Amino acid sequence: MHSMNQRELFYQHIAQTSTAPMALEIEKASGCVLTDKNKKKYLDLIGGISVANIGHRHPKVIAAIKKQLNAYLHIMVYGEFIETPQVQFAQLLTQHLPQTLNSVYFTNSGAEATEGAMKLAKRVTGRTEIIAFNKSYHGSTQGALSVMGDEYWRNAFRPLLPDVLHLEYNSFTVLENITERTACVIAETVQAEAGIIVPSKEWMMALRKKCTQVGALLILDEIQTGFGRTGKLWGFEHFEIVPDIVLLGKALGGGLPMGAFIADKKLMDQLAENPLLGHITTFGGHPVCCAAGMAAFNVLQEEKLMEEITKKEKLFLSLLNHPKIKVVRSFGLWLAIEFESFEINKKVIDACIENGLVTDWFLFSSNCLRISPPLIISEKEIISACKKIMKILKRRS
């Protein structure tokens, strides 16, 4: 029997999430560049879906991981032992957040952060109704799936959480549906998988005001917007509001798996009683992930990566110009290039990959091409990427 190659083994033993995975066999990643087994190089325009904000394998992140490896890995279930990387990272995060966001619950992923936040909201308010928005994405576990804003993905897995109401994002008229029955409203600060939909500042402020009026908690999902993607550390800073709970993930672990929900200590402490251990996790806040995340957060600050975001965004916008492009929506280093159809978009994406550019489409907006590169991407790399995209579009006109 002939020995199977990696591709065959991938299809045979790795649970498949779609019938057409990218199936790139990457052997090395550094900065904004991925290298496959044939030594072909790709410019990474999606950064593992907003994970590699400071680039792949930053030396300071690698050094922090190695240092923590020499101390300890997992030692005890979350919240029982005082683990220095956890404590230091939580302190660092809260120092850069509004003062009411001062208590951190580390999880293994963004979806788990969503789950914990929903439980916290129910526990604190004693209410059951959860309000979410159409075309929102907060993870794929069953609670997070319940608030996902698309029936196509929800329907196959019903029954899901009861008492969930989906409203239209960025619509003033729907705000009257938030009442004294509402435990929480969960929203992406900027809708990612809908194709970079930025709400109006007035709407965000009205949403915050309505939640305050009726005593509902406002949960803002910053899993993709966080860590400088929008040009500010947190997306909500653009709207001059503060959520009751913020959700983090993606870039939080500096390339290692990590999520968090952050709230006021007065709220968070309620998970510790009635019942005791109201929310528990074995690996949440893993010391190595915390060490990596803290190093990445420090790099983001030290290298002043956010200062260049608007300039880089404008460069992308100035170069992405073609009759086939219907519109380009952007918010910082985060762009959605909209085409007439998924078919056109897919052909462009396939040609991009062929030409050494890694990109993909959006979950609820399959006719849009995603650009969310590491924030360290150079102007030279942006120009090169846009030239390739334009060349592909000309060839396919």
C-alpha cells in the first residue's frame, strides 16, 4: 500500500468544515508572508481572520512563549491558582480599557467568550431575553449560534436557545424592542461577516442609551475589531460609548488560542456564587497563551502600529478601482471589495491565491472579498497586492 501524502491524510482524517477548503500546505509563516511546501510565497491578506495583527511569529511573542515554557504550562483549572501571566495580562488589558471594564474572564476562544457573557447577563439581570442582530456572527457553539444573525446556519441545529430576538442592525425603529424583559443586547461594534458594515455613531449612542434606560446589558463583540484593526485599540472608541461587557478573541493570544469577556467586577463577581462556580473552564487563560498575548499587546503599543492604519487604508482605497468593483467598504485595515456575485468573487479569490495572495470571502456576504492583513503590512506590499488584484480583474473583464 502506497504511503499517503499530507493532502490525502488531511481529507481523510481532519474533520472538514466545507466541501472546498483552501488546502494550502504552509510550512512557514513570518511577518505578512506564508511559504508553502513548494517554497511558493503568499502575501497574507487575511492574517488568519484578524488573528495575526502584529504579523506571524513576531520575535517578541516567540521569546515570551519560550520563557513561559521554562516556567510552567497548565497547572490548575482556571481561577484557582495565581498564575503570573494571567494576572499581568488582565492588568495590562484593563489599564487600556474604560474603568468599568476592569475584570477579565479568559476563555479559549471568542465563541466561549460569547457563551460566558450571555450567562453573565442572565445571572446579573435575572432576565431571559437576548437580543442580537441580523447578519451578526459571534461564534459557532450552540449559544453563540442562537444569536448568529442568519437562519441558513441556525436552522439545521434547532432547537436552540429560546427567547432570542433578532433585529435589524443600524436601524433606529427596532430599538423599541429592547425592554425590561431584555437581559442583554449583543452586537458587533462593526459587523464583520456582513462585509464590514459600520453603524452610525448616533445609532450606537442610541443603542447604549436604550440599554441603560431599561437595565439591559450591552455586550459589544470586539473579537475582530479589537487590537487596532480599526485604527483605534477598541472599535467602540470611535462611537464614544462604553459597553457593559466586551468580547475579545482572534488577535488576543498573539497567534495562540484565546478569548475573553470583560466586565465590571461588581457584575463578574456574581458568577462566583448562586451557584458556586457559575462559569468554569479548564484551559481558559492558559499561561503560555497569556504570555504570548501580553507580548503581542506590548508590540502593538511599542511599534505604534495603529498610527499608520488610516494611511494604509487610504492607500488600499486609492488603488482598488475597477468597473467590476461595485463598492469598497472599509474601516481601518479592514476592507470588503464587493462584486456583482459570489461567482465573480470566487474566481478573483482563486486567481489571487494562484498569484500568491491569500484572501477569502465573508460568511454573510459571499460576493465580497476580504482584506484584513497584519497591521504591519508595508506600503510596498499593499501596492504589490493591489496591482495583482487589478491585473486579475483586467484579465477577467
